Amino acid sequence: MVSSCGWKPSIFNSYDDLPISVQDHNTTEWADKQCAIFNGADDILPLLEKRNSFLIDTIRSYPKEEISVLDFAGGVGLSYYALLKNTNKSIDYHIVEVPMICDRGNILYQNDPFVSFTDKVPEELKTVDVIHIRTSIQYMQDWKACIKELLSLDPKVFLLAHLSAGDIPSYLTLQLWGEYEIPYWFLNIDEVKDVFFSSGYECFFEEVSTEMKEDAIGWETHMKLPEKYRIDKFLNVGFRKHEK
């Protein structure tokens, strides 16, 4: 099964500087991996719950029993699966993904009327309670524009889970997935926050998601970068609209 081998010790300023051979996640190998994990989800439910604890805790504490969620780049619905196992709330769940993942997700959840898969934000979706992005914003070519577009949905809460950001300059590198090289951003955390602050949001939550330790995938090559470009942890960061 295709899996991440970490990152190349390379630094780029923009997509214009990248080699022409780069890929994205709209591949059969990535779709197959997602489906394989989904088919064994019950066996790894504690792991899925741990990985999605930020989303689960947020929905549990949200002051409504009927909630709309947009999961941007949410795969075939593993976060949704973990959420369903941990709440009795009524959730209208929208997953935005690449076309191949949408095709697989719509088959896997064909009997669930409360989750949908589309390759762009549905036009009929004018607002949403919670937006969730886990380990995905770093794959967007223009990550700032992506966040701003999603903020047009006027979410009450916006979650960035397992975010590769820190007190570093923002830079672009390549993540290794099997034979593929996929563009990947490491971000300056203040730059990320400023996008939300300028749109009327405040940061209400920040914690360590995972530490970048010596035994972590990609640690060895990440440490080959100049020190100012390294992070030592991934973050869970939550934003909410300022109360008027």
C-alpha cells in the first residue's frame, strides 16, 4: 500500500518553481489506500478517534443538536466515521475532495443521506456551522485564497487539525508518497492566524497535535533543512467568529 515517506530536503517559494513531474492526490493509489483504511475502520477505531479528537470534542461541545459541517479534503469520510461513533447529534456533513475520492466516498456512504461528497463547495451551501480541515491546507496551491473562500460560508467555528506550521518562514517542499512527489507547504503560524484575524475571527484554541520526534516519518530528511525551516510539532488550531 502506498504510504508517506516524509519530505524531500528541498525549499521552493511557489508552485512556479516546482519540477514539472509533481502529482496530487487524485490517483488510484491514494483512493485505494483510503478505501482500505475505511474497510478496516472498526479495527483501528481508537486510532481514528485519537486523530479526530479535535473535531469530536468540538462537535460534542457545540451548542446545537443539529449541526452542519464542511470537511475540506476529508478523504473518504474517516473523520466522519469517527465522529458518528462518538456523538448522537444530527450532523449534515459535506466532504469536498478530488473527483476520484468523491466517487469512492459516494459508493461507501451510498446509504447515508447525511453525508455528501463533491469536488467543490456545493453552490446551494450558503453557510455552515463548522469547517474542518485535517492535514490538508498544506496541499493547496494558494492556501490563503482557499481559507478565504471557505470563510465566505460564514462558519461559526473553523478547525485546522494537524497543521504543519510554526515559528518558521512559510515555504513549499515535496512530500514523498510512493513514487509520487506532492507539493506541500510548511507555514508560518502567525501568517495563518492573520488570515483569520483579518476576517473577524479569533483564535480560541491551540494545542500540540503530534510532536515531530526522531522516530517520526520524515524526521530524518526534515532535519537536513536549515534550522529556521524546521518544525518540532504539528498543531491543532481553532478559530471562531468574534461575537458582536
